[in-house]
Amino acid sequence: MSHPAAIRPVRSMLFVPADSERKLAKGADTAADALILDLEDAVAPSRTAIARGMALDYLRAHTDRSRQQLWVRINPLDGDAALLDLMVAGGAPDGIVLPKVRSASEVTRLSNFLDALEVREGVARGTIRIMAVATETPQALFTLGSYEGCSSRLAALTWGAEDLAAALGASTNRRPDGEYDTVYQLACAGCLAAAHAAAVQPIDTIWPDFKDEAGLAQDARRARQRGFTGKMAIHPAQVDAINAAFTPSDEELAWSRRVVDLFESNPGLGTVGLDGKMLDMPHLKQAQRVLALAQRFAA
């Protein structure tokens, strides 16, 4: 299989029920970097077959992905529905979102399916990428280190707390103060570390209250501070706040340029001073990362 070209990074990924023309149209009008045409939780089982056909039609009708990527969330790979869902490969989606994984072996298995489907459908080989929802099952928390090198198709990892809470028999995944309880914080941190270890994009989970704009903005900023580079959205109203949080500000860019320029003008030094702060190699790497991120989004 040919090695796929690097996919553009995304800040916002908006879930859209694949069986709703109105919501698909509304999602297309947002500034979301990617839409996720959902065949899983957002679609009633009685409408799954209809949703598959609508998703395939939508993909075939929207071949220009220069502004907005199109991904499809299929059903879990251990059920028959997932194999039927993969009919969407004929529409050459930018990627498949794989839910409720237990380990990276499921990513490898899906990748093998896609090898065959791309050939059958005449899709450029290796172009359909994969994002695994890496924390929705109890087993997954013990296999987060397994993603490195599992498939060249793997583009991102994300995490979820809702299905994990259900699997654990928890009545809530939050503490009384509103913060995630310990096991869900573990899931968040594990997903973040796993994504960076595998050199793929770490995407933060949803903010469930789409009417709480201030809460979303704070949550997105904190996610970026932790090291996530994008976030899921469940409502069009969430997209702009997410994009803003994951786009480097003018102040960040100015500071990062100064840091990079200072190190470049002092090539023999491992530590330099700037505005009363001592900076070393980790500061330089972070500044370079910010500038690279801004350049990719601008492109």
C-alpha cells in the first residue's frame, strides 16, 4: 500500500447525523474544518440503512474538500453494521472515525478492509484515513500505548467519556464541582499521550452543553494548553469558539517569532534570556510548533 500523504490538521470536527439533509446543509455552512457524517449514535437503528445511502450520496456530491474535510463515523467494528457502513468508501471520505475500540489491532483491521475497498471502488490507495475513539471501553484504557506504528492510515486519536461511563456503570462522569472524575481524567491524559507517541493529531472530546458558550471556550482553551490540537463539536454554534481556541493568537505568534529569531541569532547558546525569562530548547520547540501550526491553518 502506498503511504498516504499527510492530511491537513483540523481544529474543529462537527458531528452531523448522516440521515438529515437539513443538518448536513447547516454543517456545510459552518467554518468547521471537518464534518463527521454520523452513522452511529446520532442515527436511530431503523434509519441506519437510509443514513448510509445519504452519506454516500453526500460524499459523491462534495468532492472538493479544500475547505472542509468529510469523515464518516461508522458503527463499532465488532458488529455486522460496520461492514455495511463501509459502503461509504465509494465516496472517498477523507477518513473513518472508528468508535469503541479496544486496542490498535482494530485500527489495523479496519486499515486492511480499506486496502481492499479502495481498490474495488477505484479510490486512490491509502487516502482514506482513520481516527480512533480510543477511550470508550474499559479495555481501551489498558492498550493506549499500542497505536504507534499500527497503521499508516492513522491520522488522529480522540477520547470520549460518555460511553466509558456507561460501560463502567457510572451514573455520572463528573464530580460535584463539574470536573471529570479520576478515571475520565486518566482517559483524557492517556489519549493525549498516546496520540503524541504515535505522532498523530490529538483531538479533544465534546463539550456536551452547546448553550454554554463560556464553558466551551474555557474547555477548549484548556484542551489546547494540555497539548490537544483540535476538538469535537456537536452543534454548529460551537464551531467558531473551537476554531478560535485552537488558532494561535497574534500575541502568541509575535512571541514565538521573537523566540525563534533569538535562538537563530545565538546558534551557540542552549539558554537565552528574553523579557526577564530564561528560555531553553523546550521553549524553542514550542515556539516552532506554534508557527508551524499557524502556517498550516493559513494554507
